[in-house]
Amino acid sequence: MQSIPKGGSQSTGVVIDHVERLKLSANGNPRFRIYFTNGFSAPTQSDNSVGYSVSNYLSIDNRNRPVIVTFTKAGFITDIQFTDGTRA
């Protein structure tokens, strides 16, 4: 798997393939590495609310729905929403 290019950006229309749970942040918040069907992957930002919503995007109703993913300059995911502007 390739990592998402760094530089602070958005990827539009990507589909989440699967998720790997990482160690909790130093403050005890959930962290994940998200793998996309286009071959890229990226971790969620530590202590960011996106870590609490990741599992919602993997429900049966939301599988294969394209999402917009926002990244920091360092390549961490800070936000996920569906391409129609809704959130899981």
C-alpha cells in the first residue's frame, strides 16, 4: 500500500477498503490507518474527532460509498465525509 501524498489536501471520491486499528493516542483516543481501494493508506490524526467516526463509515449501508478525505500537510486524516456532503 502507498501512503497518501503529503502536503495538506483533499481526496475526492475515494472509497474506504478496510481499516486497521492502531494504538490509542497518549490521551487515550482511538487511532486508525485507513486503506482505500485506490491503493493508498493514511493514519487518522491523533486526538481528532475523526477517530470516533471511522467505524460509522464501514457499516453495511455505507460500504462502497465514495468519500472526501481531508489530510494535514503531514499526511494525517482530519476529516471524512461522503461526496454528497453528509456524514456517517
